[in-house]
Amino acid sequence: RKIIFEKQWFYLDNAIGHIYGTTFEVTNGGNLQPKQEVEETTTETKEAGTDNRNIVDDGKSQKLTHDDIKALKDKGIKGQEIVQQLIENSTTFRDKTEFAQDKYIKKKKKKYEAVITIVKPSTRILSTMYYAREPGKINHLRYDTLAQMLTLGNIHAGNKMIVMETCAGLVLGAVMERMGGYGSIIQMYPGGGPVRAATSCFGFPKPFFDNLHEFPLSKVQSLLSGTFTTETLPADAEENALVEEESNGLTEEKQTSLQETEEEPAPEAAMEINPTEEQDVMDVNSEDVEFKENKEKENKENVREKQIKQWERRKKLLEAAALLREKNADGLIVASKFHPTPLLLSLLEFVAPSRPFVVYCQYKEPLLDCYTKLRERGGVINLKLSETWLRNYQVLPDRSHPKLTMSGGGGYLLSGITVVLDKGKSDSSNSEALKMEEPSSKRCKLQDLPC
């Protein structure tokens, strides 16, 4: 299929079989051809000016017009030659400084040279791409914040992780990449099913998905209270089976009635029908019967496929529920568009003691509320609310400097470590704290009262 990327269209057929990192040139027909590396000759000394103060950007410095460039493209001249002609026909190129000339050449190459490099997908590339192009789909989760989440969550091979995210599957894919196919992941999802659009872009092999489970958020409370059941799925399957039986019965009745009407034609009609006409009628009837039989077979197959899918879904749901019931998860990561407090308080029940948890939110206020609720509840230590600060730098010879534009914010992270929550001790400590807060006169009175 045709792929459109950065105002370029091409077909990826010729890229199959090449290694990652191969650079291709896009030909006129949209086909890819591996680019041959040509060493640039830099023997000639470039003529460059001392500064750019006398250069006026009035749009008249380039002699080649848009039609001339289009004509060059139509002739099949490559991008490198077009860039060379643009340099030769520019009246201000030689007056620019050496740095400005390099910048000009780089800009024109990007515009006119149809060169593509195919790289292996990774968390860094995908997170940068999503943040630059569609940040709303990943809740404005910046790539450095995602890196902090993976570090604070202590994600490594062999873990048993719980991931709740609405970032198009980017966080899930990052966790899967870090774990390398070892361990188990339980994805909590809202609505009808999990979203894994970004996860599919990683190109993971099939074994990576063997230990990936999903569990709906709507059934978390029933699982915690011990009333979790999966009766809805088999009930649906039984209903489908009943529908199948009823449809079979109806079709059989129709078939018998049709056959009876075919076998017992009216005597007057039988007298009038010629042998050739009779043969044509029998052929049409047989075709109708075959068509109906094929339809019935298709309906039966569709019903069976639905039943198989429902039972597989039920089996996966039971497996995920069994993993959660153990309440020994090695970590929890939450990055969703919902308020984090109810999510975190319910999902922390499935995490083992002395394990990290990380919560991402685009705004600070929901995490402040979550912070205070966790302090009141107890069972967590080392609570931290943080925001990462990022500035990009241009690193080039003799001109390294911070870039003029930088990101305004990459969201906030709340992290901590779970500990065993002893309700008895927490109650006594609360009562002692209340006693300490009481005035001295009241404490004396309470002590003087007879038992």
C-alpha cells in the first residue's frame, strides 16, 4: 500500500529484507532504492562572509523560480543536483557566514532530497514522535517523564506489573520493552476493551503477548469484595446456542415446506410444463437449496466462532483475576485521564509490600489530593510529588547552545513505596496523636477520673 510520510509517498516493498538503519532514496514511481554512500569532497575552500548583517531577506536572492524547480524535478534530476543549482543561483549565499551556509544547505536537502532511513522502533522514538505530533493521545506525557516512570517503577525482567493507562498503549509498550518478554503484565482498562494502538507499533514478537493479561476496571470492586463472577459471558454463549437451535429449526421447517411444494406441483401446471422447462426449474430449485445450505453453514460457523471467542475471553479474564487475587504484584503504574485517587486506592490492594508505585497526571491538583489521601490512609512511605524539567541543547562544533524553544511542562509524577498496613497500630497511633493534641487541662481531668 502507498505510505505518505512528511509530504513524501512511497511503497515499502523493496525495503523487505534489508537491515534496520538502511537509508533509501525515493524514485519517481515511489519505489525505494538503497542509497549508495558518496564521500563529499571538501577540498575546495568555501567562500564565506564575516557576518549576516548586510543580508536582506526580500525573496529576490534566488534566481530559480518555483516553475524552474518543478521542471528540474520532472526531468528526473536528483535532489542533490537541485540543491547545488539553488546554491549557484543564490546571490546572497557567498555573503553568509560558514554556519549560515551549512544551515541553508541542510534546510534545502531536507526539502528536496527524498531520502528515508528505516529505524527499529523503540520507546524513545515512539514517545518522541507521539509527543511531537499527537500529544493529546498520550495525555501530554513527555518522553523524559516516561523514562522517570520506568525508573521509579523499578521495571525489569521477571516482574509482575499492573499497568493502568489511557495513553494509546505507549506506557504498556514501554513496560513490555523494558521487561523483554519475561514476567507478567496485567493491563487494567476502562470501557469495552484495552487500547493498544501504540503497543502494536513496537513490533514485539508473539511470545511477548503470552504473559500479557487484561482486566476491566468495572470488576475491580467485585474482585476485592469476593463477589467476582464471569456468568455474563457463558450466558451470552448459551443464548447464542439457543438462537442457533431456533434458527436451525426454522430453516428445517422452511426447507420441508419448500420441498413439499416442489414435490407436489399442481396437475394443470404439470401438464403445461415442457421437459426442457421442467429441467430448468429443477436446476433453479437445486441452486436455491444449495445457496440456503451454504448460508446455514456460514451462520453456524459464525456462531461457533463467537462462542469460541467468548470462552477464550472468559478464560483470560479468569487467569487475570487469579493473578490479581494473589495480591503480590511487584509494581503499579497509573497514567490515565481519570482522577488518580480512586484508581490508586483500589489498585494498591493488589500490590505486595515494599514495592514501588508511580502515578502520572498532566495536572498537579489531582495528585495533591491523592497525596493527602494516601497520607491519611497510611501503608505507604517515601511519597514524592515531582515534575521533571527539560531543555534541549544543540550540540555542534563551535555553536553548542540551548535551543530557543523548550517544553512548558511534561506533567507530574507521584511515587512511593508500599508497606504493610496494620490497622490496629494505625488506630492506636491516631488515638495517641489525638491525646497529644489535647490541651493539658483536659488531659489532667481525664487522668483524674476514676476507672
